[in-house]
Amino acid sequence: MSHYFRKFEKSVEGIELPEQFTFPFYYKPHPLVQLAVEQLQADLSSRELNHNFGLDTNAAGTAIGKMFGVLVVKSQSGELGFLAAFSGKMADSNHHKGFVPPVYDMLDASGYFKTGEKSIHELTVKLEKLENSPELAEARKFLRTQVEKAEEDIERLKREIKEGKARRKQRRKEAEQTLAEDEFTTLVQELSEESMVEQYTLKDAKRYWEYKRTEAQANLNKYTAEIEAIKEQRREKSALLQQRLFSDYTFLNAKLESRSLLSIFEEKEQVPVAGAGECSAPKLLHYAFANGFTPIAMGEFWWGASPKSEVRNHKQFYPACRSKCEPILGHMLRGLDVEENPMLKTPENILDIEIVYEDTYLVVVNKPADFLSVPGKSVYDSVYTRMEARYPQATGPLLVHRLDMSTSGLLLVAKTKKVHKKLQSQFLKRTISKRYEALLEGTLSRDSGEIELPLRVDLDNRPQQLVCYEHGKPALTRWEKVREENGRTRVHFYPITGRTHQLRVHAAHVKGLNTPIVGDDLYGKHDKRLHLHAAYLKFVHPITDEVIELHVPSGF
């Protein structure tokens, strides 16, 4: 039996095995996974791994939380247990007792990757030495000096030419009144020759300084050419090393078919991203397939302090990442009976959508939770398609705004293009009042406040959003506490901006309320539904100018 195989410390008797394997990008942890994670987290709490997870404020080094994963498996003898893995490396090592090894150990000192890295590092050291050499600095300074002198000298000559031209003009003007015709002709000739001399002097100066600049540039090029040659050599070595790694980095699937990282991503017409294959899910599955274990269920959780940008809560379950893992797991899960992606299922229990308000010009509906506002890539049924079918004579885009699929509540629909334009103008001018009701997982120390955290999409994990002060769009939310309910808190949110997942991230992020919304399967924990509801809407009727106020209870 492999020493990576962990036996359950608690009895698993009576726990039914799942009918299908976990869909890794959207799942509710199976009871066996929860039991395995509970055991692993107890192990992590008692072990010294020489890695600062950010849980101890006195720990040395940079705080870096980490994703861990468990894979419930059956051994060849039929015994039930689990494997454990961590993403990336810990304490500058890929190997820790009780955790499956990496698919390829890039930290192996005797391996070609570390040898190649050493060679690239030597070039980097050589490059830094050249770039910081006094000779290079002097050559750059000399070139700058020559350019500055040239500019000063040429500018001086241009001023002298301008002044000379003004003097000659004045002399001609005075001579016209005092000199005889032949004397005036002689003077004009002299002045013309004087002008030509000045122009030739300027041209000679430009040629001289161009020669001096070229000479200084050639002197500098002696150093920069060597630097560029080393940079190109480093680029080539790095590309070849990465190409070899991507080709040799191979993954098994349930059919015991092996494919390289490069071929997996090429099939998707993509380039492997940094860190691909180092997450816990590929490690776990590859080890299981290579050693005769049968995968039963899988789950991943975060251990440590939350990063500054993403929403990651200590001990909480999260799905596998999309950009790194989706192509790889697409190959590795072949041969397993995997759960269907629940996000692609068409809702079966939504027979009709409640109409809250309707007149000749517009409609306000109460969108159900877990129902799309507009058609998705794989799911067609949505508020838009229902409204399109209900009002075949309607013109324009219909929906004036949208709600996240998981969010329920008031949604405004225009029956004509003109009405749509006028209503959307109110949204753009922020004259429409909106209030959301939410139930949060914990309690709050304050009664009200503002959250201002800029947001952008997580490029590695769409559609999740993250906080980004450099590239994020401004996002502002006002909130107030309504009451506490059995360790949870009911709040009202007033979004001033309307970014994707704004309220969900502002609630869950450590710099926001640091308390996820109940049922938030992206930024918190699974529940029956996301407890977020667009409860109140106030706007001016685009035709009658009447103020319309609507309220729909949340139902939670």
C-alpha cells in the first residue's frame, strides 16, 4: 500500500458512495470529502511545515496561503481512503510527508529543469554585471553630452542667423534711402553672400554634430550589442527549456492514456500558462491513475490568510481554477463518469415568471434565483427569451439592466426601443434607486458604511472577480445592517456602481465586510440558493413622469 494513501480515522460506515465523480469546477463537497478534509486540516494544524500561511502574525517570511486538495479513492484491495496534495510548492519544496509528489519535480537539483535554470541564471548575472558596468554608464553619458552640445550649438547658430537676417533687412531698408543704385546693388550682393555663409556654417555644424553623435552611438553600441546578444541567448534558452518541460510534463487519465501539457493546450489552441499542472487536482488524479487507485470524489480548500486581491477564506472549499486546470482535467477525467456541470442545466421548476408591474410601455418582473437574465452559451432559457415570447410585438433590447444568475429580484423590461433608451438613461445618470437584501454568514461590528474596492475579472478563473487597484473599475457600495439572525446578519445593500458580482465580492472580501453572502458558491459556501435579492426599485416612468416605487419580499 502506498504511504501516500491515508486511511479514514473516523468510521465511514453508512456513508453512501457518490454515483458519479465530482465535477471539479462547481461542486458541493461529498460527505466523504468533508470527512477527509476535516482529517487533513487537523493534520495541518498540528504539523510544522516551515511555511508561513499568514495564520501566525509572528511567523517569519511573506504570508502565502495555499490551496490543498483531497481525493477519496479505493485501493486495489477495495479499501476506502484518500490522497492529499497541495498546489505549487511549500517551503521551497515539492515533497512533504503524506502529500502526493508533483507530476514533474521542477525543483529536483539533478534534473534538466534546474540545470537549465542555473544556466539561464548565469546569463542573468552576466547581464546584470554588464548593465551596471561603469563603462556602459560612461558611454551613455558621453552620448547624452554630445547630443546636448549639438542641440545647444545648432540652436545658437539658428539664433545668430535670425538676428543676422533682421540686421540685413534693416540695412537694406536704410540703404534704399541713402545709396546710389550701383552702391545699393553691391550692398545687396554682400548681404546675400553673408546669408549664404551663415547657412553653410549651419549645415557644416549639423554634419559635424551628426558625426560626433554617430561616433558616440557606435561607442555605446559596443556595449549594448553584447547585452542584446546575451538577452537573445537567454530568451532562446528559456523558450527551449519551457518547450521541453511542456513536452515532458505528461498526465495520465482514467483510461491510462498519457498526454503532454503542450499537446493538451494545443488541442484547445492555447499556450500553457505559468504553473499549469502544479495544482492539487492534477497531482491527485495523476498519482491515483499511476498507482492503481480508483477516484471516488474530490474537493479543494484554502488554508491560510486571504490574498489581497482574491476572495479566499481559511478552510473553505473552492473549485479548481479554470485557466490552469480546465484543459488538463478535460483530458484527465476521460474515462470517469463525471457529474454534469450544474451551470449548464436548464431550470425545470420555473414555469412562469412573476409580473410585479405592467403597463403599455414597460414591465417589471421578479426574476427567480438561479435563472439567467439573458441566454448563455449553453442555456437558452432566460428572462429575455421568456419576455421575447410573451411580447412578440416589443421592439428594442427589452432588458434595461441585468441581475446575476444566482440573484433574484426586480428586473426592468422595456416594450419599445424609445422606452428602453429613456430608462437606461436613468441608470446611466444613477437617478434610479435600488436596494438589495442579503443574508450574511456572520455578524458585523458596524451598523452601516461604504465599501469602495475596484474590481476586474479574474483572468485565470472567469467569471470570478477580484480586487485590483491597478486595472479594476471603480466600485462603490453603501450598506446598512437590518438585524442579526442566529449568528447571521441581514443587510441592505445600495450599489452606487453596477459591476459584475460587486455586492458578492464587497461582502466577502477581507477589505469589505469580510463576511460572504449565505449560499455564495463562488466567494463563500454552498447553500440552497444565494441569499441576495433585488428587493426595491424606484424610477421615473419614461412616458408619464410618474414616480414608480416597487418592493418584492426576498423569500428568505
